[in-house]
Amino acid sequence: MNGLRWMTVEQIRKQQRMRRERVLEAMLSGELPYEQRGRIRYARVCDVEAWEQSRLTGPVGLSTFEVSPELRDFAGGKSRCLADLAQHELDGIVIVQSIR
């Protein structure tokens, strides 16, 4: 044995306490590297640990989107950050930051 440990989708799902579909989604998107032998997908333990770490400490930032032309004056054009939008109030509706 070369020291590498492999985990099946079911083992990952149980360890990470998540749905099977989420594990498969991560594998198919390339977020979690895997190998497939026959019908069974395997991921290395070190890759699962790195994936878990990236999920837990992933970058939290503001989502970006195009500002409607009617609201561009309030946003100060495209150059102002979304945080500044939280300062403005339009007809009783406050625009707040969107953090993913």
C-alpha cells in the first residue's frame, strides 16, 4: 500500500454530513478531485480535507451585478462599491449588501 487513502461518495457524505447530490456536484464541477473505477467514484482523503477547508474558510465577499440605469445615479456609476449602496434609501426601501 502506498499510503494513499481513498473515500467513496457515501463515506464522504457521512463524514461531511451532507447530501450525496452535493458531493457529486462538487466532484463533477471539479471542486473535489476524484477517480472513477467502474461505477464507484473515489476521492483521496487529502483532497476531501482540502475541499472541507476551502468550504469552511472560503472567501466571503460581495456579489457583483449590473446596476440598473435608473439607479446608476445613486450608485455613482460603476466605480463605486456595493457597500456604498447600503447607505441609500429609495422610497422606504433600503438597498443592502449581498454577501454570499
